[in-house]
Amino acid sequence: MEISQSSPENNTDVQREKNTSSSCTSKRCHIFPLFIVAVLFGFIGGFISPIAMTFYQKQFAPNKDGLANQSVSKTVVTPNDSITNLVEKNSTGVVSIVISKDISKIQSFRNNLFPGFPFSIPFDSPQNNNQKGSDVTEKTKIGSGSGFFVSADGLIITNKHVVTDEQADYTVIANGGKEYPAKVLARDPNNDIALLKIEGSDFPALTLGDSDVLKVGQTVVAIGNSLGEFSDSVTSGIVSGLKRNVSAGSQLGMQEELTDIIQTDAAINPGNSGGPLFDISGDVIGINVAMAQGAENIGFALPINGVKRIIEQVRTTGKISVPYIGVRYVILNDAIQNKNNLPYNYGALILRGQDMTDFAVIPGSPADKSGLVENDVILEINGTKIDETHLLGTVINQFNVGDEITLKVWHKGDTKDVKMKLEERK
């Protein structure tokens, strides 16, 4: 039997094999922890990267203009901001006007049950049952309206129908609640305008705008003593129409023709009468005067340009002087022209009334002195055509007493120019 023996060379191979086996085992031991760390960092990176990307896009990513977004503080202006600023600036110039009168306590009670005044306020004063008979009177609040300062010395304008009662007392309540006794300086016989005066100085007079540049659709704001209970009430809307002619009346039976007035959908309520209508710049462009009953959002205001002359008259003379020419007339149109075979469908045809004393031309009047007679037609005054939108009285009211005007008149088949000096209506 042979026994094999290892040579030295074979022993070396065996040893190398052992060393190689030992070395591979050591590398695996080092790679495994690195693998664990790589997996861990990969997990963390996958979790954080979306957050980092979102942050980058918000702070540094370019916008559509190629500029980096920046955190910018911006002031957002809303449409109501203009109205808010207008009210803050001008509401102190608006006043409430309270009408009170000495009337019997019995009548006060009846008025409470059946209010008959156009801007009545509920009467809630306690009744004294110890008083007997209608001879016992007390100061009772019977109505209210609005107005606004037109001068710093306390001159206030309002509607004539607010202060029409010459036996009543009038109190002005200014912004902040302070009360002032008021004196009625003047009532316009032709227009629904009156001016009051209170004692004091440095009152916040409002700025009068230009009503001739108004356009349908532009924004307007009304401030007034709505219903006689809610002072400084603010409503807004637009100009719904211009140069409207309407017939207005009150619960007291007062009737008035309003011409060339502003229509608005800003809410005009009882108590708003006499208050200002502003344009969005804060200038007064009208005086709130009436609302349409049985309709929604149809209110009316007198254009301020027709009132400026009156304000200046009262400011300088203390009264309203109304010019007149002294004729009775009817405005021509197509129907009257055809019926009477006249050459014109516009103008003021001078006619007498039904009674013998209803003269066509008032004796001694400017028209009489200038030679106008019945059946003459006044076609123009200083170039302004007289028609249904430019009534004779409205055009005359644009002038002052003492002004000389030129009338274009149709007289017995011919037209002629007539010079006339306006006089004050007595």
C-alpha cells in the first residue's frame, strides 16, 4: 500500500486557499453596514426632496415674466372704498331738520294714530290725562327732513316742502347730535328750494359740483335722515336718467311740477328730502327731492347747477328774487300745431285763461311793456328754443332780476326780436 505525502509546494497552495477564504469573509463584513447606510439615506432623501422642491418653486422659481417671485405686500382696493372715503369726508356736512309745532294734545294723539305729514315721526310722548280740552298744547315733533351746509357761517339748503309751514319751529341736528334752532331765510316760489340759517362758524360746507356734465350710468351716493329716524343713512346707485319732468305731491295735498331733474336708483326715502346727492368724487350734484310710489328704486334730485344762483342770491341779499315776464302760455307740440294750423310745433303760445281776470299778458309786466300780446308765440330766449324740455319758466329762472334778455317772437305771421328787462315777481 502506498501512502501519499504532501510536498512543500502543495502546502503553499493550501495556505493561499485558506487566506483567500479568510479575506472574502472580511470584505462582506465591511460592505453590509455601508449598504444599510445607503438605504437609510436614500429613504430620507426621497422623503425630503418633494418638500425642498416645493419650497424652491415658491421662493426662487421664475414666474411667467422670468422674474423670481417675491413676497410683496399689496393693498387691495375694493369698489366700496371710494364710497367709504366719500362718506367719511362729507357726512359731517349733512344735517337733519326736525319740524315741531304747538298743537293740542288731542290732535297729537290723533296724528299718532293717523299720521298725515309726509315725513312724520311716531309720536311717543306721554299723555297727561289731567289736562282737559283741546286748548292745552304742547310742542310736538311733526316731521323731519335733511339738508346740508353750503357755507361755513351756517347757511343750509333743503327742500321747500320740508319747511313749508310758516307756523312751525325748525331745529337743525348736526353730525354728532348737537342741536341748533334754525331760521328760514327764504323759500323759492318757483322751485322746491329753501334756505335756513343757524348761528355759529366753521361749519363743514360741502363742495358743489357740475350737474351739467352728469352721464347716465355714473355712480351717485345719497346721505340723509331716512324716515326721520335714521340720520346719516347712506345709499348708493347710478344716474338712471336726466332731464326728467314729473308731477310730485305729498300726503298734505301739495302738488308741484318738477322739470329737468335727475333720476337715480339710489334709495330716496321720506326724510331724505333736502339732502345731498354726490358724485363719486364727493361733490354735490343734486338735492334729493322725491321718490316714485309703487315702484322700486326710482328717486329724483334737483340738479345743483339750477340752485347755485339761488344760494348766491340769499348769501348776498338775504332773499330770493324771482324774475318773471308776466304771460300766461301753453307749450306747443305737434298736436296743438295741427289743431290750430300754426307754423311751429315748439314755442310758448300766449293765451288768456278761462276767467276774465286770467289775462294773457299781465298789465304792467315786462311782457306788457315790451309789446307782447295774446296769440304771440315766444320761440326762443337768448338763443334757447322753448319746448317741452325747455319750458319758458325754467329758462327764465336761469336769469336774475334786472337782466336784459332777447326773445324771438312770432307775431301775426312774422318773426321779430324783442328786448326785455326782467323784473322781480311780487
